[in-house]
Amino acid sequence: MFIDEILNDHESRCYELFRLEVPIFNMLCRDLVAHYGLKKSRRVSIQESLGIFLLYLAHGCGNRLIQEFFNHSGETIHRHFHKVLDVVVNLSKDIIKPNANYNETIPEHILNNLRYYPYFKDCIGAIDGTHVKASVP
């Protein structure tokens, strides 16, 4: 009921909670099902699974808060988060690709500086002003 209410009656809440507008949310659901094999379960719809995943990412909230929103057990929340995560990892392989000649355009201040070049030789976007939050597991 929660996800249906958000997607059908509260477009602004959809963006606030999931950081996607309703049409984009629905397109992503269709794409993950059609091209990446995301499947619904007996009790959790595709929209709910994606909602669980996006709420985690958008707000960094914990499993217990997600349980309250979606009225599912912690194990169910955990399972569906990881199910969508696996599918999104496959999606990322298709959409996150470096430019074919990314290594040919190394900035001069990296290429000519021994302090940087040996260490950042094959890095993409390491010192170009792009900041990507990442952590190594």
C-alpha cells in the first residue's frame, strides 16, 4: 500500500523519498525487469523492491526504518535490497563505460609530474575535479 500511495497519489513524495520522478521510477522498473531479470516475489512487487533499494541509497537509513515504511521483516528487506543491487550492478556494466580514448587525454599537470603520473596513470577522473564517494569493502 505504501508504494502504491507514493507512486499514484504523491509525486512530490516519490521524488523526496526515492530521488526519482514517478515516470522515471516506472521506466527503471520496466528496464530492470526486461533487460536485467529483476523478478517480483510472492509478497514483494518490483516497485517495492526498487523502492526499498532507492530509499536505502537516497537517505542512508537503516534496515529497521525501511521495515517500518514497507511493513516487511528485516530479512525480507535485506534480501530485496541485495536482489536489486545485483541487478543494478549488471546495469552499471552497460552504462558506466569510459571513453574509448580516455587514456590519451591525461591532463598535463598529471602527465608531467612524477608525483602524480606513476600513481594515477590509469585512473579515470582522479584529479580532474570530479568527486565520487567510494569505499573499499
